Amino acid sequence: MANETATMMDVPLTIDLVVDRAERWMRGTEVVSRRPDKSITRTTYGAVAARARKLARALVHAGIGRGDRVATLMWNHSEHLECYFGIPLAGAATHTLNLRLHPDEIAYIANDAGDRYVIVDDCLLPLFDKVVAAGAKFERVIVVGAPGTHEPYERFLESAPASTALPKLAETDALAVCYTSGTTGKPKGVVYSHRSTILHSIVEVIPDSLGLSRADTLLPVVPMFHVNAWGLPYACALVGAKLVFPGPHLDAANLLELFQNEKVTVGAGVPTIWLGIREALDANPGKWQLQPGLRMIVGGSAAPEQMIRDFDRLGMTLIHAWGMTETSPVGTVSRVPPHLAGADEDTRYRLRAKQGTPTPLVDLCIRNDAGDVPADDKTTGELMVRGPWIAARYAGGHSPERWTADGWFRTGDVARIDEHGFIQLTDRVADQIKSGGEWISSQELENSLMGHPAVKEAAVVGVPHAKWSERPLAVVVLKPGATVTADELRDHLAPKFAKFWLPDAVVFVEAIPRTSAGKFKKTELRDTYRDHYS
Ligand code: AMP
């Protein structure tokens, strides 16, 4: 016995485990899609898995193999799910192009990734033509829906003999490719492996993480082209949760109708989506009958504490998570730990509005020039992470300085940590405001401003200032019909922050510019208001 190696089966963690399981054990579970004309189509995991395998065979028959990239330019719907499974079953990686980017940027990203084929929604063909005009090179274009002059997806699915052999997959093979949103420099590619995706999915579903089960019906509002809809389609297939895809209809009324009609138990999306939903619910009390205990996973930018409180009032639970393209994406989740379950309401809300603690298998630290920061909920540093679904490098080896010599990924997020191990993000490194040599956290000011009853949204940026080098400026969108003055907003902030933190000016606007992932576009705000204090 001594020195004998482990006696367990060596089963590679590859996507066929998920597809085969969904097909065999969850075959009747529904996958629902809202179409561009607003009609609803229904299929099942059984049918999706069978069609994914046909897609894989067709791709192999057409010359796609291990290491190739096949792009998608699609909304959230069941064919996109088929691509999530079928492309990696063929040994290739699914590259989900972000349709909200400028066509030049999409073309750059597609060429940089070396995408060979692309599968496109018919309603996105006008955009696709611009992407091609911008220089994107694809060998083959396959269209879901009305194909125009291109190859129809349905015909492509039938194009390979059933005997076409699928490749044997290795767990370290590339499964999917996503690009960072590129707020600094060009977008960079992150390549997920079968293993990283499966481990991420398993941990994503556990109760202390996002907590998904076969009893759930999940509606990913987060697009499948944004970090693989946070990995949720894989996780849902793994446990057999029903999936409801909203297609291109992401406005509050359409989403709420789907929530009601499909008995959705979990939604997932960025805070903007939930702000819109809150507004619709408040404006139309009793209009939609939602599932009791509906949970909403929120991430991508900070969930303001007020939003978490408001949804509790409406009978829905917000679950706050943090992550990035480079982290697959889920890295931390905020769950009140049992020893604080009896704490007062304010403490519990404060914890839930933090980004939380790392999920199993993810490790984090926060470092500044003095080393690891103490758990004092005060000292800030850069958040660093490592784990089996954290990128070890960018495709092409770009920006190696994002990794430390001792193996941590530098997130570019500034954070602090409290005695319970809860991290709270205070800024992106690039968004920090330095006034008279002191740091001011834009995210904390924003969260507090969004706690004022008149404020719908607020972004705070640093603007050049002759004396202090930078001073904060708040850009605020009011709720419909609400009024408030800049002084009233400063009075609202005054009890919570040092005097020098208070924004010198508040600008009221109709809307705050956003990135393709729905985050505040602070680069644009800084540009717009750069002369405000001069
Ligand atoms: P992306 O790679 O586009 O998903 O962007 C990742 C970045 O979004 C992170 O580095 C954070 O700056 C931000 N982010 C994601 N989740 C949160 C959150 N829960 N709170 C605050 N910022 C977040």
C-alpha cells in the first residue's frame, strides 16, 4: 500500500460531461427563448444537447478542429446555448463577440482571436455587415433565422453524417474566449479551459455561492456575450435548472412579463437592469405576479445598499457578487455569515452591499506599498486573486505586469477588508480621486448618493483642480418627478464622510454614459467635465 498512487478514475473535466448529463438526466427540462418579434419558443435540454452534437459534427466535417475559434454574434437564446456546447464539443473554442461594441472594435477582436467561422443572428446582419466592412475576416458565415445570402444554420446542422467522430477532449483544451472591455488599452483575450469552466460551474451553484438547483428557473439578463453570461448557462445545465432567455428584449416591462409567465426564480444582471425593474415595480404596484422569494444576482458594478433594501421591501433578494472577465467571472459573493445572521439590520445591509468573501477555491489578498492590508475595514490596497478559474495570462502574452512574481492576478480594483473577511471595493485604480494627497473613494460616494430618495443614479469622478490637483464631481440622474439641490445632496453625504470628500459640484443629467457592459463610462465623464473646476 505504501507509496501507492491515488486509486481514483482519471476523468477529464470536459464539457461533454455537462452535455451528456443534461441530455440523459434533464432531458425534459425546458429552455425558453424570447424571439426578436417577441414570440416565445420552447425546447428542452434533450433537444439542445442533440442539436449541439449535430453542430459539433457539422463543424468537424467542415474542417474545424482543436484549437480553432468559432465566433458567435448573438443575443441570448437556445441556439446560442447550442453553440456554447456544440463548438467546444468539436474541439474548438466559442468566441462570443460583444454586439454592443463599435464594429471596428468587434472586427479587431475577431481578427485578434483568429475566429475562423461565425454564427450570427439574422437580426444582427446589419451590424455584421459593418463588422466585415471594418475588416473582420471569417471563412464561413452561418446565420440563425433568415440567412439572406449566407448559409442557414439549420442546413449547416444537417450537413455532417451522423457517423462523424467528435474529438477526444482534454480538460486543458480551450473552451471559450472572451475579451476584456479594454477601458485601458486594447481589449485582451482570456481563454477559458474546459476544466476552469466546469470547476467554476460546480462552485457557482453551491448554496453559499450563487445557490442554483434543479428547482430553479433562471433568466440571465446578462448577455451571453458578457463573460459567458457569468458562466450561468453551463451551471444551469449542470444542475438542470430551467433557462429562460430574453433575446433582445431587455426593458423592464418585457423582463417582468417573462419573470411572471415563466415563473422565474432567479435573475442575473448588472445594477442598471435592476434599477429599471425597481422603477417599473414601484410605478405599477401589483401588475406582475412574481415568484415568492425571487433572487436576483447582481454584479458587474457595485449594488448600492439602497437597492438591496428596496428589493427586500418588494419581496426579492439581491445577491451581490464580484468578478471580472479574467476571473470567469465569479470571484466573491456576499452572503451574511451565520454568526452575523442575528446582527442588526444596518449591519446586515452593510455586509450585503460589500462584494463579500471569496468562493471556494478562490484566494484573494489586498496589497498596498506597505504589504498586505490589515483587516481594519479602512486601509485600502489593490485586490489580487488566484485560483483554478483565474486567468494566468492574456492570449498573446499581453500585459504580463498584471501578474505578480508570486502568482497573483492584479485586478486593478481597489478594496479594503473587514474583520469578517468581507471585501469592499472602493474604486478602480484608474478611477481613484486624489485630492490634496488624500484618496477619495468614488464608489462609496456613489453608493451613498444612490441612497437618497430623489436619486436614481450617481457617478462620481475626479476633475482637475488648481489647488487640490483633483476634486470630486458628482453626476446625478434624478428619479422621475423628483427634485433635489446640490446642497441637499451634500447635506445627505456630510454625516458619513470627511468634509474634503464631499463633491464640490453636482451636475444633473438625463442619463450617465455607459460602457458596452452597462457600467458608468467614467473616461467619458472625466473628459466631459475636465474643465469644470478651472
Ligand atoms: P468585466 O471584466 O467587464 O466584467 O469588468 C470587471 C470589473 O467590473 C471589475 O474589475 C470591477 O471593477 C467591476 N465589478 C464587477 N463586479 C463588481 C461589483 N460587484 N462591485 C463593484 N465593481 C464590480
